[in-house]
Amino acid sequence: MSLFRRLLNPRRKKKESPSPKPEVSKHFPEEKLPMDEEFVKNFCENGGKFLYCEDMKEVSEALDNILLENDWYETEVCCLNKKLSQKFDDYNLSFKTNSENTSFMLTTCESLVSDKGSILLSSNQLKGRKLWELPKDIVIFATTSQIVGNISDGMRIIKMESKNGIPVDITTIRYFGNKIKDDFMTYGNSNKNVYLILLEDL
């Protein structure tokens, strides 16, 4: 997705003289943002912290910066995904499968929902736990191919990829930090401090 490179790596832009934008009638509908750009805009407006990475080296640097910022080195971390804990086992972290006394949670997600700027999760990530049982701070590792237009698109992908039955506990985290609101998909427990490490894979 060259969009993220343009948005987040301005030093790589070619020097071009800006062309004047044609005037658009106020009666025309607003131009819809590309799906990936819409997600970033809504996610950040919801209070999420977004880190875009082009490769695994940048992913490692992003996680390193998060750990330094929060003084999370040599602490216990809730991680319910064995492959994920193995991927990030070089940071002097102690991975636990329960959230008690942990500094933060490290997890994947089902989808990144563009129109809401939210994170779609299921029992594949939560393993039977409710959002309120998870640490307040969550670091999510996802890829650009996981961005979908809306929750219906995300649900459709879950159904297509579920070989052993559709996972339960499907929910979203939509409001981050001190952005507190309720909706039926979050069960009123969505207020988390979320870092999203997004890896380019398209």
C-alpha cells in the first residue's frame, strides 16, 4: 500500500509542484477516503496509537520504542498466541497466558475496521476472556491486508476462514485512551490504551 508510504514517509515523496484542485459544487457528495486512509483517520481520532512498518525490522523498532516509552522491559506480558510470543521473544519479556499482574497484552486481531476505526477480535484472540479482564494497555500486531471496509466485511472473512466453526465472543475495541462510549459490539468495556503495529504486506 503506497498510501502509507506517502502518509508516513514524506521524505520519500518526489518534489512536485502542487496542482490546483478543481472547484467542487457543495451539492456533490463528499469524496470517500480510500479504505486504508479512512481506517488510519478514524483509528487515530478514536484515540489509538498507530505505528506503520514496511518490514519486520521496523516492527522490531516500533515495539522497542513502545517498551522504552512505557518502561515495559523485563516485565510480565499477557500473550495468548504462542506464535506471537515466539516472534517477539528477544525483548526480555516474560509471556503469560493470564492477565494477572501483567504490564500489557500482546495480541493479533481478526480485522481492522475502516469505517469505525475499530479492532475486531474473537475467541481466537481472547480465548474466552472478556475485554474488561484484559490489561488496560494492549499492543496489537496486524497487517495491511486485514483492513476491511466495515464489520460485515470482517464477519464475512471470519466465516470464510473458520474451518472448525465460527469463533465466539466476537467483539470490537473502538474507543481508546479516554475516549469512552458504549455500543452493542463492545459491551461497554472498550476503553483500552491501544498501540497498533501495522506491517505492510500488500
